[in-house]
Amino acid sequence: TRPLVIAIDGPAASGKGTLAKRVAAAYGFAHLDTGSLYRAVGVAVLRAGGDPADPAAAGRAARDLHPEDGILADPDLRTDEAAQAASKVAAVPEVRAALLEFQRRFAEQPPGGAPGAVLDGRDIGTVVCPGADAKLFVTASVEVRADRRLKELQGRGIPAIPSDVLEDMKARDARDSQRAVAPLRPAADAFVLDTSALDADQAYAAAIAHIGSKT
Ligand code: C5P
């Protein structure tokens, strides 16, 4: 029997990552945070002294990436600098093409022989796994998402200016939704979950109810 695949897409700080982790743990499925792949490529370009928006440099870094080697756990991937670099390399078609195979293999043959996989990102339901068994598009207003990011940064002891966080969020939203390849948008058959007025438990309950109806 083929593994079950759950696709969770949405903009930055929508809560999709937290949700994906909880869903994967509840079902005993493997979880792939696909944003970390783009972050790893962005950070690799920065470390090599290159420009993440340069297609040649970004494409090379993506082809050289070995996600199995533990690189996705590097704390440097969690910085805002890495996020901005990720959204630049993510607009390069060669980068997306190079990362596609790893993501599809993860969904088709989840590591550890898990009976299913949860992938979260921007284009899982539309491009990476269009045949996913359940698709969620998790969103929230940009103000709510900027506020969540601000609290998360403060919780990690990182000083941040609220207006800067909001502007960065808007810039990343614009880059992610306006790019030509695999722009951020809900798949036609995705369940849109707006978490603006929901806490993590409420969002989880709504997600589980939808997944249960599909699987
Ligand atoms: O989800 P996260 O914030 O870690 O993603 C970082 C960036 O990687 C996003 O802003 C987006 O540009 C890119 N990304 C993507 N496709 C995915 C996952 C992430 O383009 N499936």
C-alpha cells in the first residue's frame, strides 16, 4: 500500500510548521519542512559569498545540496537572513527543479518506513504532491503573522522592531506569491484554514477534522 501524503502549505508564520509537526506526530508519519531546503540553499550561497538572487549561484548550491547530511538541522537556517535568502533562491526555476526529486521521494518512500508523510511548504499541494490525500492551506492576516513572528523572536531573545518585522513579512509574501514558478497559492482542492482568530490547539483540531474526512 502506498504511503498517505498530507500537504500543508501557507505563508510565513501562518502556523503551518507547528501544525505539520503535530499532525505527523499524531499519525506516526515522517515530516519534511520543505522551507528548510530553500533556507539551506540560501545559506550555502551566502556562505560562499554569492548573491542568493543570482540564478547560477543558487542553482549550483541547490544541485550540491545533500539534505540527508544533517544540514537541515543547522540553527543558522532559522535566522531572518536565511529566510530572506531562501525566498530569493526559491524564485529560481533551477533551484525548484533540483529540490523537487528529494521532496517527491520523501513523500513516496517516507524515511524510517513510516506509513505516511507530512510535507509543509508553499507549493506542496500544487506542484510537489498534487495527488496528496489531504491538502491544507494554512493562513492568517499579515498583521497577525508579523505579531507571531515578533513574539517568537522576542522569546528567543532576539531584539526586533515591530514595523521592520511587518515590512519583512510583506516583502516575503510578495516575493512568494508573485514569482513566476510555483507561486504561493492554495490548490483548488485545498481546505483553507485561517488561523487569525485561532490558537494552536484550535487550528490543530480543525486540521485533524479535515484530514480525518479525507483519509
Ligand atoms: O517556510 P519557510 O519560511 O522556512 O520558507 C522559507 C522560504 O522558502 C519561503 O519564503 C519561500 O520563498 C521558500 N519556499 C518555497 N517553497 C516551499 C517552501 C519554502 O518557495 N515549498
